Amino acid sequence: MTRPTPPQDLLAQALQETDFDLRARAEMALAFPPSEPPAHLFRHTPWHARRGVRRLLAALLAGSTAASAVFAMRPPSLVRSAIEHEYYERTLRGSFMPEAEVARHLDLPPGQPLPGFTQLLRPCEIEGSRAYHLTTFFEKGGIVTVMAFDQPTALPDGQGWWANSYWQVARSREGRPLVLIAQKKQALAVASRALAAPAAAD
């Protein structure tokens, strides 16, 4: 019975170089100088393929996409100022001017009462323009603030969510832009049906 070869002997046998290994090592030594290996043997990684650069580009892309989305939803400056004005006068109640004058600036027919249950009527100033502030309550919608401006204003139609408020620019029966602000989106729909031009309300 033959004795098994000890593991250390097997390792020594495995580490012994054959004639082929010796010849290959000699050929390689003759082919390349003993200095640094040639540059083409190293793997070249383009600058744009590096992990840090890719992370930076991904962060910039995500940031620009988020910023574009925010600015796309951002209302016009006059609407933002109206939302801020409404926020500071949200709890104010009372009639500081005749209902007929506010109804005239909302382009309601003569003699037609203001829609909803009136909470606040007052003249105010937004970005240097005189505005007429109506806060009213609709039973099937909620409280809505309506801003009508004395001077002609170029406000495009639109709606959205800004500063914890829903907003909408609707057109009166005479084509005047009205800024509607509410805490409930449903309230805007009810108010626009009551105040906007019949074609727009449909």
C-alpha cells in the first residue's frame, strides 16, 4: 500500500515551473523592457464612464427635472401675490364696500346678488393694482376667495396648487380675468360655474 503524498509536497509540485513556463517567461522578458508595462495593456476608462461622474450627472439630471416640474406648476406673479394676500386675510370677515360695486367688477348682471354666502367684501391692493376681494361660501363646495382687478390685466387661464391653496384663473361674463383661491378643489369648480362666462362654465 502506497502512502499518500503529503499536501505540502503537492503544493511544491504545483508551484514548480515547467519548461514551457520558463520559455514563456523568457520570451516575455525579451519582448518588453523591464520598466513600466505598455500603456495599451492598461484598461482605459473614459471620464464620462467613471462612477463619480455618473453619480454627479444623475444628480444634476434629477435636480433639473424637479426644478422644471416646479417652475412648470408655478402660477403667474399676480396669482402668487393674490394667494399670499388671501392667506393674511383668510380670517377677516365683514362688508367694507357695497355688494353692487363688487358685483359690477365681477361682471354680474345688474341686480343679480353675489353668489354663495358672502363672508368678506373689501377693496385691496395687489402688486400696485386695485383689486376687489370677495370671500364667499358655497354650500356644496366650500369657501372661495375671488379677486377681480380694476385695471386690465393679462392673466392666462390656468389652475393648480401653490402655497397650500388651489387656484384658478377664470373669465367673467365680460372676459375679465378672475383669480379664484380655495382650500378645496371642488370649491373652485362651483365658484367658476357661478361666476364665469356661460361658455367657459360649460
